[in-house]
Amino acid sequence: MWRLFLLIGLITGARAANAQVKVQLITKKIEKAFPYRSGYEVNVEGEKAEVIVESWDKNEIRVLLELTAQHPDKAVAEKELETVRYLADKTKNKIYLRNYLSKKEGEPEPQSILSARYTIYVPEECPVYVKNYFGVINVSNLFKSVKINSQFSKITLDNVQGLMEVTTRFGDVSGNNLDGDMILNARRSDVTLKNLKGNYNLTTQYGILNLWATKELASLNINAEKSDVFLHGINPGQFAYQLTAQNGAITLPNNLKYTTLQNTKEIKRIQFKPVTEYYATITVSVSFGDIFIGK
């Protein structure tokens, strides 16, 4: 069942020529619920959207979509909000959610600031796929599968397990309490991941990586270009390392007894294996960047 709300409010914010300008904020809210069955998945395609995905204990997928337009002229904001279209439908086992701009050919670009905000509640085992441009993505407490493809969007993952596939350009990624198999491809994005368990394959270009692993880390493979990699850990000696820096430096703890495989002006290659019987392997290859292993 649809529930449609139209809210008209007044906010004060923008400043022009050192004077306050009253901005009209027009909001349209759409809420919809879908009974959940095993095998269902949620697909979100957002533009200038904030996408929040959380799990809950109900056997239902619930969506709250808020569309907004901001402009000093209320009539302009109201009119241009009507050019924002949305989709919230089910086709077979897929729930499709989308917002987009619909204007006639030759019409000028909207003068209003248009945005969307999705709040999505799903059972913890429901797979989620999000595409977003110029926005924000927050995902928490999912235990099966998350796939994200975004540009100019900040991404946050919290307490996520299972398969994690993230592709991002110009959007920083942060994660905490991750456990599963992650494949990440980031370009011009900083990546900060904490309390890692499972397997990770990370590819980055033009960014900074800060990673904290737990003893439950199974494997970590990093290929980085023009990026700096920082690996933090309480006991870095519990992992095996294969480190290669091309046109870069490698910094290690003083008490780490490593083997130098190659040490030239262009290439530095280092290997370390702990004395324990079982250990995770960390492989890092960086071109035009530095590697730092810290306690």
C-alpha cells in the first residue's frame, strides 16, 4: 500500500552577498513495503541520493523514499520537484528502486537543488545491489551479499558479512567489523577498513589505504598504483608478508625479521614468514607509492 506525503517547509541556510537568503524546501515522501521471501534481492539506482540500508527482524522489505527540492522561490521548487520521477516495484524476485530526472528535450536544467534519500530495511540475509552517483551509501548489519557501484559517493560499511563487491570512483570507503570475501576496486578514493576477517582483494589507484586486520584474517591481496598502503596491527608478526614497492619505500617494525629479495633504486621486495604453523598471507604490490607496516 502506498502512502504519499507532501511536506512544505521553510529553511534558512544559503548566504549570498553576505545576506541570508530564505530557501524553500519542498519534500515528497513515498513509503512502500514488500513481503520478503528467500531469494529476493533489492536493487537501488540513485542519483544525488543518500542510500541507507539496514537489517531488521521482520520478514519484510520496507522502503522510505524522500524527494526534495530547494530553491528561494517556492513555486519553482514545487514545479521542479515534479520533474523527479521514482520507481519502487517488484519484478519476479527483484525489488527495484530508482530516482531520476524527467524533463522534455530542450528544457533548461533545474534551478533547484534536487536530492533523494532512501531508507531501506531488509532481512539480514537479503542481498543488496546499489548504484549511486553524487551521494552517500551507508550499509549495516547485512550477512549475505552487498554489491556497490558508485561515483562521487561516500561509502560506509558497518558489521557486514558475506560477499562484498565495491567499485568506486571519487568516493571514499570506510568499513568496520567486516567478515567475508571482499573485492574492491577504488580510483581516486581513500579506503579505511577496520577489524577485518576473511579474504580481501583490493585494487586502488590514486588513494590512501589504511587497514586494520584481526587474527581471523584469512588472506589480503593489494594491488595499488600511485597509492600509499598502511597496514596496522597489534602483532604484525602473526602474518606472512610478500611486499613489493616499485618507485616507493617499505617501512617495517624494527623487530620484524624479514628477508630482502630485491633492493634496487626502482624495486624493493621483502618477504616475511612467522614461525607459527598456520598464518594468513598478506601480499602488497605498489607502484609509485609507499608501504608501511605498523604495530
